[in-house]
Amino acid sequence: MRFKIPVNARFIGAGAVAAIGVTLAVRAILGPAEPPTRTTPPPEHETLVHKMKLKTQAPAESELASLLSSAEFVKPKASTVKSIAAQIRDKAAQSIERNQAITLDDARKQDFLNLIEERVNLLLEPDFERYEAMIVSRGGHTQASDPKHAKTYRRAVVSRAAHFRYTRIAPEEASVHLLFKAGEPQETDLLPPNVMSNPEVFKDVPDDPFEGKLDVVELRVPVYTPTFRFDPETRTPLGFGESAPTLVGFAMAWDRRNSQWTPWRTNLYYSKEGTYIPPSCP
């Protein structure tokens, strides 16, 4: 399902404001080890507004809200995580077959499916060592190998991931979307108001999809995401609130140099205003 959302200064700015608020609020509780979070829209946001000349259309938030309200969420447990991840892999494979815009040979398709299955497993059942192994296997480097920052980096990753352990998820609604093909926008009519990115991890993959002429394919799946509460008058952080349904997008970019998919963005789409805390990127 595709959604068209009006793109204007308020919408794009919302991602920046939300990211800043989340960063400051979470740091107040978890300390200074918050993982890298964008505080400004990523390169493609502003470019797409002009490149695609998007016009204000009928609000599509209702379509996204309908998807999230009708989705059949399941509560994972240790014994079901692998089967849920495998189910999402199967749904993703079916979605790719239906989407004529996505033309991947079998090797590239299987590599993409392997990566998203692993990422979903790590979302629902976090494990720091496995998480780092996934990054390294894809050619990435993090602060985990830096003696000066390894401890705080690990604490930040573990703290964020803990809020998604066994979170409710809707595997039957998983879908795959082609965001960019050789740097040209494809299914980018839904711009996420909250974006996680860490371009320092995979330096062989450009941060700007246009300049890098990237192929980017995204898995989207409804997930209950943690929220953060503020005092409505003083904006003083009050702590974590209840999790709420969102659409999480794991966007993967093709690394031409190493001939494999790499995590590129973690996008968060939502229909209700709030301060949401997206999963880490990678």
C-alpha cells in the first residue's frame, strides 16, 4: 500500500523537532550515550520536495491510520521470534514478486531477504554481539572497537534496543518498496517524519541517494514503538510513555563496491502526533 502525504515545511521540520526532543529527553534518562540520531532532515527530503514538485493533496494520514488500526499485531516471545522473522521474510519475498518496479536477480534478492530477516530478529530479540556481527559482516565499523567510546556506545545501543524486545508486530502487513533506483526517486511519496541514520558506519555507501545514484529498497512493517512524555507546559521530560503503533521502515542500500545490501536508514512513519523513539540504525 502506498500513501501520499502533503509535504511542506511543517511536515519536514517535524522530523527535526522530534529528533531533537527525543535526543535531549532520552539523554536526560540514559546519559550522554544516545546513538546517532538525525536532528535535521536527511538529504533526500528537501531535494524531493523540489525534484518531484509534490502538491498538497487530500490528507493520507487516515490511510496510514487505517492500516495501523486494522493490522493484526502479535506479541512475540522467545519461542516465536524466529518464526515471525521468517514469516516477514516470506511476505517480503511475495511483495517483491508483485512489485514490477523491483527487478533484482536471485542473488541480490536473497541477500536482501537474508538481511531483513536478520534485522527483524535483532529488533525483536536484541543481542549486542549479534548486532555488531551483522554490521561488521556488511562492511561497517562502529565505536564498539574504540576503547574510548566502546562502553558508552554499547550502553546506548542496548538501552534503545531494550524498548523493542518482544514488541508487538504485524507480520502479515509487511511490504517492500523501491525508494530509489540509480538515485532516481521511485516510491518516495511518503516521507518519514522521523529518520535514523548513521553514515559513519558504512562509509562505502553515500549518504545522499542522488549524488550516490543509490538503489534503495525498504521493508515496511507495523511495529509498536516506544513514546516519550513531556510536561505539556514546561516541556520537562517525564519519562517513557506507552508504546504506540507505527510503520517502521528498514531501508537498505546496495553497496556496489562490496556487492551486498547494507542498512541505510531506519524510517518511522506515524499517523498520530507524538515523540516516538525509532529503532537504531543500522
